[in-house]
Amino acid sequence: MAALRYAGLDDTDSEDELPLGWEQRTTKDGWVYYANHTEEKTQWEHPKTGKRKRIAGDLPYGWEQETDENGQVYFVDHINKRTTYLDPRLAFTVDDNPTKPTTRQRYDGSTTAMEILQGRDFTGKVVVVTGANSGIGFETAKSFALHGAHVILACRNMTRANEAVSRILGEWHKAKVEAMTLDLAQLRSVQHFAQAFKAKNVPLHVLVCNAAAFALPWSLTKDGLETTFQVNHLGHFYLVQLLQDVLCRSAPARVVVVSSESHRFTDINDSSKNLDFSRLSPSKNDYWAMLAYNRSKLCNILFSNELHRRLSPRGVTSNAVHPGNMMYSSLHRHWWVYTLLFTLARPFTKSMSSEKTCTRHIHLKTRREQDDTLQSCGQGSRDLAELQGIADPSNQKVICTSESQAYSISQHCGLRNAQAH
């Protein structure tokens, strides 16, 4: 029992508790067997219940399996800096033929990212997260890195990005994480990032388009476009275009676009129901910060839907997600009124660890599997249908024609402005 407590497993009086002289062990391929030290024999069945068990999933994040000089397997907990010969997964054994719980049974609105990723191993996977030096982006990048993925933090401010890398390495020194420069407000910077990434000659399995600007005063980027529109939508659109060939070669691959429920409170069509570009990149007189943000989030969804339609036959899926209400981040930093509102709402919102759950879990699921996942993260099936293009993606009833039109306009706009600068 001392070994159980040392490995972080609680003592118990349940029927699964072993009789005196018995020990529970695991094979390298995850099956549980039982050693009787009194009679010096082993067996597959539990001595009390007669059930056979196996390990559920891989090692928890921060744990690593090693072999000593005698060939015996032991386990290293890098987070708490300890070792044990007892497999920590013994806390999560399952019967040989269990009834698999549904996603809705397993997750709810308070589920954290670490609970979602329990047992996942992303070794060999390459993940790019934009805006990953703080907030949801940082938590997403950290979660992937602590589960073995090679994570690239794509950030505008390299000082803060490198600090974020150091924080992740401080939690696990073997994490494979690095920072690269990406300024979505400059299409030339997006080009340079894509070129630098391709020069690494690595695959790209997950691209999380997370970076966003909110409540900005009106301004134009160096490319001559309204800043919120370019940072939130067009910069990400152009990035995906430049990395599309890498994503397809890496299939199965995922693009996750972090959108917002605020996409419902706007429209981007004119009176004839055609897409109005002047609403996407408005003049100073027609600009309102909140409306600009809402429109950029609607563009995110239209883009994601159309991208999925075009690339899913090649093994690349795309999903737009509303991650929930943020507990606190720097998104609102540009105007004190929004900072005050966010602060007042803080006690009633989800924690950041719960916030990031949808972003990371959604990349693991096919589109037909996501209903329960998004339901558990606080959205109903109607929201899911709209996010996936099954129903209209906004209250303005923007149909699939607008998705294709918005995609084509974004493509033309991005290429034209990138070439001009």
C-alpha cells in the first residue's frame, strides 16, 4: 500500500482491493496481471472478482517509462520529480470488455484540457498555434507540448513568445516547443513564417488559428486593410493558403479556427444579399470596434466551412469553435471599458483550463463525432449544426454561396495585398 500511495493511488476498501500477499502488475502492452508472492505464481484474473483488466490509455502527461540496468520497467514523474516501479495507469484500469461511455457521459462544462487529453500521446505530431504567448493560445500550446507534440508558438512579440516557451519547459524539460515570428497584421510576415516553417521539412498535423484582436481603435495595416479584419481573419486565411500543401501531405490533419458566438450579431451582406467588402474592411467613419470583431468572427466560420468542403477529400478537416467565455486574458486590453466589463464578469465565467478544452479536443474528432463534444463544452446541437454549415452560420442566413464568395474574395484580397507589399 505504501507503493500505491507513493504513485499517487489512493488506498481503498473496494472489492478490487487485493488480498494480503498479492501484487498488481502490468505488461508492456497494457494488460494487468496479479502476482501471488505467497504461492509464487501469477494469473490474469483478479483474485477476488475474477475479472481481467487492462490499462486505459497511455501514461499521464509528465510521466515517462524507462528501463533499469536489470531490464525492469520503471516510471518517472517529471512534474513531481520522482520514480516508481508501479504503473500510474493502474488507477485507470478497465474491464476486458467494458461498455464504452459516450462523450456526453465523460465530459461536461467543467472538464479541463488535461482531463480531455489524459492518456493521449502526441509524440511525432507537429502543432502550430497562433497567438500562443498568452491566454487560450498559451494553454493550448502547453497542453499539446506536455503530451509529446512538437509545438510551434507563432507570435508577433518574440520576447513574450520566448518567455512562454520557457514556462512550458519549466513544467517539463523534455517538451519539444519553440517560437517563431508571425505578425498577422503584415502579410509579408505571414509569407516569411510559411517559408521558414517549410524550410524545417516537418509535417503539420494541427494548425490552431487562435490569435485575435479585440476593441482596437480604427487603423489600417501596412497592407492597407482594417486591422481587426486582417488580424482575425485575412492573416489566418493567407497562412492556411500558404501551408495548405503541407497540411495535405501530412493528412490526416486538422485546422481549428477559434471563432466566437458574437458572429451572430452582425452581417456582411448588402441589401441585395451579396457580400459587401466595405463592411469587412470599413472606412474610419463606418467603423465600430465591436462590429468589426463580430464580422471577423463570422468570416472565420465561413472560411472554416468552405475550407473543410475543399480539403476534406484530401484528408484535411477544418472546424470553427466557440471556446466559451474567457475567465481573463489580454484580449480586451485596448480599451478600459471592456477591461472593466471583463473584470466584472470574471467570477461567472469558465476557468481558462476549461476554456481551452474545446480547442484541443475538437481537433481529435471527425465532424460527425463532434455533437456531444461541443454539447459538453456548453453549446447545443443547433450551434454545432451552424458551425459546421448544416444550418445557416448566422442569424443573417448567410448560405453556402456566401461561404464560397467570401473565400474567393479573401483569396484575391490576400494575394493582391501580399504582392503589392
